[in-house]
Amino acid sequence: MTKDFFSERPLARELSLKVAIIIVLGLILLIPLELVGGVIQERAERARQVTEEIAGRWAAPQTLRGPFLLLPAERSNPNYSSGALQQQMIALLPENLDTKVEVLTETRSRGIFDAEIYTAKVRLSGRFERASLDATLLEGGWRLRPDLAMVAVGVSDPIGLQGDLKFAWDGKSGAAESGIPVAFLNLEGVHWPVSVFDGENDDAFEIEMTLRGSAALSLLPAGRTSSLQIAGNWPSPSFDGITLPQAQEVGDSGFKAQWRISDLSRALPQSWNAVAVPPGYWRDSVIGVKFLDPIDFYRLSERSVKYGALFIALTFLVLFLFEVLLGLAVHPIQYLMVGAALVLFFLNLVAFAEVIGFAAAYAISGLVVAGMISLYAAAVLRRFLWGSVLFATTGALYSLLFVVLRMEEAALLSGTLVLLVALGLTMFLTRRVDWYAQAASVSRSAGQPESQARQTSSTYESDRP
């Protein structure tokens, strides 16, 4: 019996060698799979560059900051006896600010690449109060020059400003001037000269402008109390910033979002000067909306490649089960052919998606690759039935991956469940497999004399209790 036991070991080793070869082939296929992932990243970078080029000719993503009331102040320079004047600029924010924005988005194309651009109608209204001015900013003999004041609005990309700016200060219109001549704000934009705090007016303002931009629009809630509303025709907006909207409506025809924010939510005092500049991150204390493509096929393609190893492993598992359960022989080269087709699926996916969209590209690529594999398997295994089983299995895997890609938050859970089901199904189908007898079958398919393989298998069966 000891002799019979050891005679079985070479056969078992041959089966183990076949499994090891399959595993090595799967690992080798990870190399071209990684190269395909690099191609997808390269195409995504190219698409980003084209989008930026289109935006450069239209306007970049826009951020509106303000309005600010810029108040000059002066005093006799204490360092000189000649009476020379020393000057400073004080920035004051509105007591209340009401912002309404209507956004019309559209898609511009260059070749196979698209970019989302928009034209926004912006209306800002509110009021400034002298009581909001920090009295400590005027200590040391400083005197305000309210007759030289100006109202300024920061625009991140002034090229997007159109020529229809309207400005009213206490009901009186004013002409806009380019730029913001205050270094410590470090902003581009426009300003309007005004006269303030004369005791006769409410120091109320109203600003209307048309602004071009691309991809995103952000607003600074500059008022002590700020009410902001953004509406548009984009069906899949992404709201971001320091806080999400208190109310929002999103549908196929567009969206509408509302915020109400107090000065406690921003990194800005109500007034400051060049000496008491707030932290630099105040420029990012914004709210806004991004006009994202609801189906970013580059991102989906990159995510799908991460499941490539799972596809290769599960497909190889099906082929190996054919060998084990049906006594068929599949050569390692044939495994490699099937694996190459699986890798090409991901390259086909991004190539077609750039032209016809992700869903159609996924369906075409899946059908082509599943058809190739199943026809090849039917020829190798000499049974159309087994090719059909492999087609159904591969099609089910692709369908499952498509669902997983749409379930971004549950992707890890879904992938884990797939592996558990695959392992459980394999254990169930092979629960009655005699692996020593199967080793003999593998040996026969590898060229070992059939009589020797049958003798070894019979010896094992006779020794079993």
C-alpha cells in the first residue's frame, strides 16, 4: 500500500503543476492589464487638456467674491514732521447679501472630446452699514474718505465678463472700471466708485452681470447674512463648498438650489485692512456647483480595469472546472488566448466609449469578447454546449461588473460577494471530485500512457476505505 501511495504522488504533482501554471498565466496577464490602465489614464489626461483649451477660449471655472466696500483712510504720517499724509484701505463686507444666479449650460466639442461651458446671469443686491466697521481700524488718527470709496467684485477669470454690467448705488447707476486696486485682496475683477456714509442714503447696491465660465461656478457668501440661489438647466449638478444647500431640486429639466449662510460660517471678519489680513484660505470659503458629466467614461473605465484580475481569475476558474468535471484538456496556451481577449475588452471599452458613449461601448465590447471566447472554447472543447456555457458565464460577469460600476458606494461589497459566490459554487461543484483520479486524467491528457494512469487510479480506489 505504501508503494501505491507513493505512485499516486507524481500524478497529484502534475495536477498541482497545472494549477500553478494557470496561476502564473493569470499573473502574467496583469502586465498588459496594467498597460491598458496606463492608456486609459493617458486618454483621460488628453481629454482634460482639450477641456482646458476649450475653456481657455471661453472662460475658466468662475468664482465670484464680494462685493467689498473699499474705504480709503488717511492721517498725518507720525514719522514725518512735514505733515505728509499716510494712507490705507479698509475692506467692509455687506450687512446682508442676496445673490441670484441663472445658469445656461451647453456642451462644446473638439473632435471626440467634450467640454461643459455656461453663461450665467448674476444679480447681487444688499446694503452696507457703517456700524459694521471695526472702530479699531481707525485708531491712531485715521480719517475715512467716504467720497473716494469704491465697491469691488472679484472675478477669478475676468475674460468671462460680458459688457452688460449694471450697477446701482442708492438707485443711481455707475460705470464699471477694470481691476481691483487693493493689493491685500489679491483679486481680479471690477469696481465702481461711490460716495458712502453721507447720512442721506441707505448705502444699498444692486449689481447685474453676465458671466461666462466652464465646468464650475462658485460664490463667496460675503454678507453678514447671505441668501444665495443658483438655478440652471444642467440635469446632474454636484454641489460643493463650505456647506451644502438647505433646499435643492434636481430633475431632467435642470436644478435649483438655495443657501442661507451667516458670517459665522466663513473665515472672514466683517472688516479688515492690510495690517489685519484674514487667513489666506478665506478665498476658498465658497459655495457652488459643478457641472459634471453624469457618465465620466474615463473614470468608469479606470474602475473597470481594477476588476480585470477578477475577470481573468473567474474565467480561468470556469475553464479549469471544465477540465475537472468533464475530463477535458485545455492547454496553457489556450488559457493565455482567452486571457488576452479579456484584457482587450478594457481597451475596446475606452476606444468605443470615446465615440459612442460608455453604455453602448460596454455592450459592444462585452458581446464581442464574450463571443470570441465562447467560439474559441467551443472549437477547443469540441462541444458547442460548453462554448455556450462559457458565453453565458462571461456575459453574466460583464453584466455584474456594469452593475457594480454604477454602485460606486457598494462596489467593494459587491466584489466581495462575487468572490464568495464563486468560491462557494466551485466548492459545491467539486465536492465529489476525486482529485487523485483527476490527476490521472490530467496525466493522460499530458501524454502519460493510459494503462499506467488507469492502474494508479484503480490502486487508489481499492485502497480507499
